[in-house]
Amino acid sequence: MYKQSIEEKIQQRILQIIYHSYLYYELNTSKVSDYTWSRWARELVELRDKYPEEFNKVRFHEHFVDFDGSTGFHLTKLATDKMK
């Protein structure tokens, strides 16, 4: 069975939060519940704080340095810029 590294888990949560924030704020739809998004956000904050070295190695980490998990609204521009 494959076990994710800490970096892979952090990267997964960052990408999930960016993607689902874009769906919610830009397309006015969602594929996951608010509860699930909030759980992912809390987990990302915990991982960032517990594993700062690994966190700093993943893509888009700089957009989550001050992320507190309360909203992903500021991430929609990141998502649209990266899609171009």
C-alpha cells in the first residue's frame, strides 16, 4: 500500500483548497461540503505549522503562509492565473 509523504499530503491539500475555492467563489458551485473544505483547511494549517521545512518545498506554499483556513476567496485569482 502506498503511503504519502508529508510533502505530498501538504501539496494535495493546497491543490484541493485552491481548486475547490475556485469552484465555490468563481463558478458558484461545489463538489465537497463546507465541512470537508474546512477540515482540509485545518489540516493544512496544522501540517504547515508542524512541518515548516516540508511546507516550504511544495508548489504554491507562498500563498498559504498566512492562511488561517477561514476562507479561500483570495485563492481564486491564483487559480485563474495558473489556468492561463
